[in-house]
Amino acid sequence: KKLIIINGPNLNLLGKREPNIYGSLTFTEFYDEVIKKYPDVSIDYFQSNNEGELIDKLHEVGFNFDGVVLNAAAYTHTSVGIGDAVKAIETPVVEVHISNTFNREEFRHHSFISPNAKGVILGFGLQSYELAIQSFL
Ligand code: DQA
């Protein structure tokens, strides 16, 4: 299986960004653990703070990978373009969030990704990503 984790804006700051919400592990530390745990699965990783780069990456992997684990971060709530890209590609996308966006501000309750996603996993901390990976196995 060929999977990719795509992280959106500000997720490069994991570990030092609001650790009370997002935890104190950096994404690289978590990613290293996950790829060791699933040696038979190819799991790529891409992060960008730019909407267009996230769309380009979805196009690039969206017809030849088996699955995308997407945390579009703040763009989840704002980006028609990323929502359309998820709809346009063939590869199934599982939307993930570290926090439970439904017990946070109202503006985090809406997602442009969810209607086009295979499923949504949120609120389990970094474990949300692992659960999404398992959903493709
Ligand atoms: C997030 C939730 C979003 O509302 C927020 O903008 C993020 C992270 C999460 O993983 O919990 O940046 O996607």
C-alpha cells in the first residue's frame, strides 16, 4: 500500500504550538514512530502552509496512491479549493484532526473536506493519524 500524510498550515509547529491542545510531540517524532510500526506500508509525508501547494500535492498523488490522510488544518474551514481537489481525485481521502473540532469554536465546526472524504477521524490527538492509516490497511 502507498499512503501519504498531508498536513496543512501551522502543523509544522507541532510540539511547540499550543501543546495543551495539540500535544508536545513534534510531527517528525510521531512520523518516525509510525513508519517503524508499519514497515510493510509506504507512508509519505508532506506539509505546507500554502493552499495551492496542498492542492498541487493532492493532484500529484490523487491518481496513483492508495490513500491520503489529510489534516488541512485551518484550510479545512475555509478552502473551497481543497474541498474541490479532494472531490476531483480518485484516491480516497480520510480527513483527520488532532483536536475535537466540535468542542472548540463554532467556526471549526464546518469542513469543506468532510463531504468529499471517505471518512473523518478527529479528537484522538496524533493517534487520529494512526487510526486513519489503519483504515486503509
Ligand atoms: C486542526 C483543527 C483546526 O481547526 C485548526 O485550524 C488546526 C488543527 C486539528 O488537527 O485539530 O490547525 O486541524
